[in-house]
Amino acid sequence: MSTETEVRGDHHVFAGSDPAYTAIGSVAFISAMPALTPLMLDATAGVLVSWDGVNAGQAVAVLALDHNGTAGTGTYYKSGTFDMSAIVWPEDVDIVKKRNAFVGSAISVA
């Protein structure tokens, strides 16, 4: 009998002991999205979309799994404390907005 050893990369996603819970929600992406993309609610359409990086406090969730960009639902984290460097932020978002992106939600970054 041979033993196969799985090699896991040293990728730290979480930064704390807060429980991280997931849910499935309706999404509307215009292209494929990588896991750990911050999400916001499009109030008009009522679906989750990638956070635009414009206003702190509007990100409400983190995409849990890679998304193909066409499915109408996606799995997201609705709680937890994440390593700030693991999040896939929009380009040119400053550190202040990153720290406060999820203010008012059950998500936080450290």
C-alpha cells in the first residue's frame, strides 16, 4: 500500500477566531470572479455584485469559491475575519477603504 501526501500551500485566508459562515445567494457578474472577491448588494437588482471600491461600508460579503461569471448563484462568506492581504481587492483601493470596506457587516479584515 502506498501513501499519497497532499501538499498544502501556506495561504492564510482568515485572521482571527471569528466563525466564518457561508451562504448561497443570487449574483450578477459580468465576468468570472476569483474566490475572496469582496461583494456588495446591488440595491436595484437585489443581487450580489463585486464591490466597486468606491464607498467604504458597502461591501457585505466575500466570495467563497471561484465563480464562472455565468451562473446565477454563488457561495459567499457572510461572516468571519479575513487576512487583508488575502482579499482580491479592486485596483487602486486605498488602505483606509480596505480597512473599512465591511463596516456594519459581520465581515472584518485584519
